[in-house]
Amino acid sequence: MAQSNIKLAVQKFGNFLSSMVMPNIAAFIAWGLITALFIPTGFIPNESLAKMVGPMVSFLLPVLIGYTGGKLVHDQRGGVVGAIATMGVVVGAGIPMFLGAMIMGPFGGYAIKKFDQWVEGKVKTGFEMLVNNFSAGIMGGGLAIVSFLAVGPAVSVFTGWLEHGVEWLVSMKLLPLTSILIEPGKVLFLNNAINHGILSPIGTEQANSTGKSVLFLLEANPGPGLGVLLAYSIFGKGNAKRTAPGAAIIQFLGGIHEIYFPYILMRPLLFLAVILGGMSGVFTLLLLGGGLFAPSSPGSIIAITAVTPHHASSYIANFAGILVAAAVSFIVSTFVLKTGKQSDEDIEEATRKMQEMKGKKSSVSGILASGTKDIPKDVNKIVFACDAGMGSSAMGASLLRKKVKEAGLKVSVTNTAISNLPEDAQIVITQEELTPRAENKVPGAYHISVENFLSSPEYDKLINELKNGGIEGKQHEEEITAEDAGEKPADDSLLLEKYIFLNKDFANKEEAIRFAGRALVDGGYVDESYIEAMIERDKITTTYMGNDVAIPHGTEDAKKAVIKSGFTVIQVPNGVDFDGENVRMIFGIAGKDGTHLEILSGIAVTCSDMANIEKMAEAKTAKEIMGILNQN
């Protein structure tokens, strides 16, 4: 258990580092192209244009990383404070300060987040903007001074140690041994911590000095994975053999490395193939002087070619490193597949294991598992599931139940928390991020992932498949109604006009969720602890439902904090960002004993029509919004 927790912590840390770097890869590429083209040894030297190289790598890139790190912690205010704090380490060090940016950016966001929580509800009306601006400026300036005096010098020393370590590995011809950690780390999703925490920052500094760095290719080399997939394409069996050629194209040209991970998990001895392939590739790169002038993201042959220094020798070295890695990996993989126990490999089961390790649904799982499971016959039970079974799943179930009834199908559509999924569920519908958890709970069910609970095309697709399968001919003794799904008669006190708020404006989604939670507390619907549970629930998976609607609510554990069912409605005419989606109508939800489900069902049906959303977003009175919601 302890080892599993450590692995998950490293994965989470690596994903956070990756989330700071990946959105800014375009800036790295722009800097790399300008460097490769215009420096004195570049493709087309230009002294004037080359002046951009230094400021971009020393100031632009670290500040972008710092801003992104702060924004991850506390949205735009966190990003601004994180960027200000990052300037301290940038100016206080004589080297590109990427590690310092990865420290001060999130720390700045965390600091201003804690300040905002401390002053919440204490600022007098009319002074909000004054407090917001001065608090961010004072805190950012203070952190910049601290980072200039202490953090910058400390990180400079640490970076020096890392550089000396890499130089020692190169001088001792030991750099290929890093593949022993990197290649298995990729399959176990631990590579981001190594790649974005160590290799990319040091590689960027090397590229700034020499025009290229081999470190950018240690993890991005597609050769080891390509060798494994080619071996499966020729010597594999069953579905694994059928899917391997397509996976090889996606991995090599698209750079989606995780598509080959399930093939290794089916035959753990293939770890040896990718390790030896990786070592051979690194050795070839060192021998021929390979390297890139910027990180390659994704790790595809196309991206690698784009960031290869524009010299024939560099192209030859990099391509040779990839081909040698692929050849060695192919030879070892072939030996493993031909000498091992022959069976029809279960690629779907291996994909499921990969998703368990990753902790979320894989972007390639549908490709690998396509055609491996059909929709069940004689369907009579569909279950929507979410973390708490309180909000998003209830809305989705209400909409699908309406479509099922209109189609004349006699199918039960209910909703529940993932932890309470019944073993006899035939079809389970969840948000994409929650699908792996649902699959673990009821692996025998047919699982459907949706991104938009209010208007997902998967609903109509499912209805058509059920109709074509003849389900409408199946007769049940009772019609499935809202009451059959566990819904109880509505209480007029669940949604009151005084808890409908108009013309609100929020800096970020956390501020909006806290406002909704505070309204539920003030209404006597929930305890104070429910507010933090609403924040936590949105971190598990977004409460954005589609159609400019969000329904923040608590986690499953927070149900004990619910005193009675209730709603609050918040109109945000200018919108607030929910994970890249603009939300104009927010429905804060507290549910207890199913008494909220009937009203929630009506809200779901109303909000599935964008015309109703427009009317509510433009409404001038709470009575107007009540009228729109009550029409269903």
C-alpha cells in the first residue's frame, strides 16, 4: 500500500510539472527555431534577430512557466502572483531559471489562494477590487524579493549539481543507463517527474549554450515503443496482433507513446526490450552527436524532425538513434514473443491495467479496445454514475430517461454514486475521468463515457442502438418513472426566489463555487464543511455539465453534511471559466434522501435547451428564472 501511495504521489507530482510545461511548449519551439536559425552558427545567421534568444530563454519561458504554475493552483490571480514571484529567481540567477519557476509559480498561487480564503466574507462592499489588486501586488512583490535573495541562489546551486551529474554520466559513457529508469517509468506513468523536473530544464540550458541537447531525446525517442509494436504486428496473436499496426502508426507519427504500454503489460519481459532499445538509441545519439534544440512534444518523428538542428549531421544522428532503438527493441521483443507461452493476448485487460496505473481514462483506450465489447442484448437497466450520485449523474439520468420514454423503450434509467454501482448494471454512463473507477467497480458492464451530460451525442447513439437491437419489443410490467428511479415528490422549499442571485461576477470558478456553497449554508441546507467538499468534488472531475451550465455539489463523503435538500441558482451574465468552458448559469445543489431529484430532473430538461439558457442568462428578476424552471 505504501509503495502504491508513493507511486501515485510521484505520478501526481509529475503530472503537475507536466501541466506547467506542456501548455508552453509552443514558446519553447519558437525560441528553439529562432536560436537554430539566427545565432552565429545557425542556419541563416542574423545578429539583430539573434538578440531575441537570450531574453526569451532567460525571461519569457520561466515567467510563462511560473504564470502557468500559479494559475493551476489559483486561477488567474494565482498566475499573476506566480509570475511576479518568478521574476525574483529569474533576475537573481545567472542561468535560465526553469526549476525556480516551477517552485515559485505554484507557491505564489498557493500564497494568494490562502490569503483569499482568509479574507473571504470580510471585505466591505465596494472595496473588493482595491483589496484584490493591492493584495496580489504586495504579496507578489514580497515573494519576488524572497526568491531573488534566497530561492534563486539555492536553485542555481542545485541546478549546478544536476548539470555536473549529467556531465559525469556523459564523460563516463553512462548516460545510456538512464534508460533503465526512464523506459519502465514511462509505462508506469512516472516519467513526467523526471522529464519535466530534471531533463527539460537542464536540456534547455544546454541548448542555450551549445544549440542542442541529447537530453530532449532520452524520453521522447519513439524507437523503443515502435520496435515492440512491430514485433506484435508480425509475431503477436489475436486482437493484440490486429491492433498493433495501427498503434504503431499512432505512436510513431502521432507521438502518443502510451498506446504501446498495454502491449508491454501483457508481457512484462518486454520491459527488457524497451530498456535495451532505449540504451542503444542513447548510445547512438552520443556517438554521432545527436540532440534537439527544444523539447519534442509530442514524441513523434514529425515533432522530432521539426526541432532537430538544421544540419545534415544532426538529422543523420537523430534518425539513426531512433532506428537503432527500434531495431534492438524489435529483436528483443521478437525473441520474447516467440519463446514465451503462446496465447491470445487480452489487449483490453492490459489497457484496463494501464488506466488503473494512470489513475484516469487513457486517451487511446478506445482505439485499443475497439471491437472487443459489444452493447449487451436485452438491456433493461442503465445506470448513470458520478462521485456522489447527487448532481451530474441525476441530471444525465433525467435526460436519458426522457429520451427512453419518447423512444417507447421499457428500460430502467437510474443514477447512483460509483461506489454504489449495482453488480447487475448492464450499461454504465459516467464522465470520462470517472470511467476507469466505474470499470473497476463493475467490469462486466458496457461502459459509456460522456463529456457533456446535458447534450451528449452518446445519448441518441445509445437510443438508436437499443432500438435497432429490438429492445422496444421487450415488455415490462411497469412503466419506468421518476419514482421508480428513486426520486421523491418535490418540496416547494427546495428552490426559493431569495436563493436565486442575479448579475453576479466571479474571478474564477472556485470563487463561484464558494459563493454557491455559502448560499446553501445560509439557507440552512448544509453545514459549513460542505463548501470545501464542493471544491474537492470539482477537482475530482468538473461539475460543468454543458450548455453553459455548472452544478457544483459535494463529494459522496459530504452527504453527512447535508441537513436537507436545497438549491441555489446563480446567474453570471458575463460568464465564469470552468476548466476552459464558459458558465453563465450555476446551480448549487445539496441532496438528501432523493428529495431533490424531481426538481433536478426538471432543471436538466430545461437546461438541455439552449434557448432556455439564453432566457435565464438575460432574466431581470428571480421570478422570471423560477418561471422558466417551472415550465417543465
